[in-house]
Amino acid sequence: MLPAFAGAGAGTRTAAAHAPSADPCFALLSRLPGITRALCQQAQLQPTGRSSVQGRPILVRDLPAPKNNAKNAAHPTRVLVIGAIHGDEPSAVTLALNWIALAQQIPANSEWRFLPALNPDGLLAAKATRTNAHGVDLNRNFPTPNWDHEAPAYWQTRTKKDPRRWPGAKPLSEPESRYIFDEMDSYQPNLIVSIHAPYGVLDFDGPVIPPQKLGRLYLDQIGIYPGSLGNYAGLTRGIPVVTIELQHALKPPNAAETRQMWLDLLHWMSARGL
């Protein structure tokens, strides 16, 4: 039985504080724009075995590569799709859930791992938060080079100690960022797609030619940040990272735009040999 996705208060709770529920969609539906119960349930989200600070399960959906491709059966391209690293960006979760459906309707010659809501505590707090339940910005908590100096200095001088962007006391201090770090070793993705909002651009880090657009989002590489996933995975580990910045945190793309973004992603992957 899965711990329920009940709304969280300001304090940290343990897994025992959550009543059990077999339906991970129960609380998600109250927070996600443009999602029906049928679509959420069709995603068939399952627990990864890893949890958030407050004991909520981090949920996953795996989709294997098509069996009719002998090359991919032996050496499939693995794509890791991550939504809601920041809990106050629920449109990212909605896009990920819609893409799970599209991945089955318009399959690619790839293996997919979808993590629609990496930060369930932030997403389901009484008031959704960018940070996790420890107040850490998970997208500043990855072990980029010189993190001990650069991440705190950037937070203090460039963000003026903005609490929404606190990188944490040390890299990988949080269970959610540790899970993604471990996934890079265990799942070994060839591509990471990280979904955010609301800047309305496409960002990229990594060793290959980036996509120029996904749907209405055009490439605008906005720089790197100490402790960010793009910096760590894309530059330190050499895993291409496509960072999608949707135009609205609360309003997801419509069905046509969602589909076009998916098709553009598949086209770019094919062109780049991914």
C-alpha cells in the first residue's frame, strides 16, 4: 500500500503520518491542472522504493523500447524524464503524465523512465513550494565541481539569500536529489529531460547539438548554476540534459502543443542518434 499524497503542513512528517492509499492519483488530482482521473490512472505510476523527506513515495512509470527493433533490444537508448523538481510547478507534472500516454500512442525507439513528481512534498504542501520539505532547492543540490564554495557563494551574493533557492548544507543532502544521483549510475540514462516552468524557453546542457525548439519553446541557453541538474549531469557527467521551461506553472500546454513538443523531441533524438 502506498502512503497517501495528502497535503503537508509546514513541519516535517514521517511516512507513518500518512494514511495508506492504493491510489497515488488521489491527491495529485487536486493539485494538477488539466488532468483527469482516467489519465492519471492510465499512467500506472508505481513506487520506486525511494521516498521524499516526509515519506511520500517517488513514483515512476517505465516504458520499454519497442520489441520489433533488434538493435534497440540489445542497446536501447534510455531517457529519464523528470517533472516537478520544484513543487510549485505543477504544469510540469501534467506534461509528464500526458507524455506517458503519448509515448504509448507514438512510440519511439527508446526506453523511457518517467518521474512526474520528484518533489511530492513541495507539490502537495498546504501552499505548494519550490523547495522540498527541508527548504532546499533540489535543483541546486547536485554535486557540481567546487560546490562547497560556489553554491553557498552564489546563494548569498547573487540571490541575496533567497530562501526559495537555498542549495542546502551540502551537496546531495536531500533524499530526492540523492535518488536522481543514484539513477544516473543504476539506470544510466543517455538523455535527461527536466520539465520546469514558467520562463517559456528551452535550455540545454551537454555534449551534443541541442534542439532548436520543442513546440513553441525555442532554445535560449540561460547559463549554468552551481548545484543544478543541468550543470552536474550535462557538463560534469556528459549526459545531455534538455530543460523545458513551460510558459505557465499552473496552466499546462494544450493537447496540440503537448503533442508537437513530443514529436519535436523525437525528431531531435533521431537526428542526433539518440
